[in-house]
Amino acid sequence: MDDAGEAGGPFAGQMALNGGNGSIGNGQCVVTGVGSAVSTAPSTLTLTLNIAFTAAFTGNRVVYVAGRDRAEGNNTDWQAVATWTVQ
């Protein structure tokens, strides 16, 4: 999500996982392709992200995710999936 709250627009198609180069970020964090990975199995998607948080983003945080297809016809909406303390 960029700082303006747009999830897909500015970042769509800009990063490859599983060791790919590149990164995306906003005022809170940067996700780097190197060290990140994605894998699939029937009915399961596993996503590991190499995330670095900015110093201004310290404290207790809730991690939200949303899934959607490329045509944006199916969308899970935002779901809280974890908590994290950034130090």
C-alpha cells in the first residue's frame, strides 16, 4: 500500500519474489524481493516477506492482508492476520 492508500496502482507488477531483485515501499516499510518468497499448494498460498520498517513506525502493529485476482473480480477485503512489535 502506498502512502496515499492505493494498493495496486503504483506497485502493480513491480516486484518479483523468490529471489527477484527490486523493492517496494512507503513511509512505514520497504519490502525487498531478495529474501522474500511465495509458494503454492492446493488451497494454500504461503508468502514470506523481507520487510524493513522505518524508525518512525516503532511500536505494536497489526498486519493486514488482502487477496485479489488480476482482474480484481474476486477480493477477500482486508483481514487482520498477525500482530508485530517493531523495535
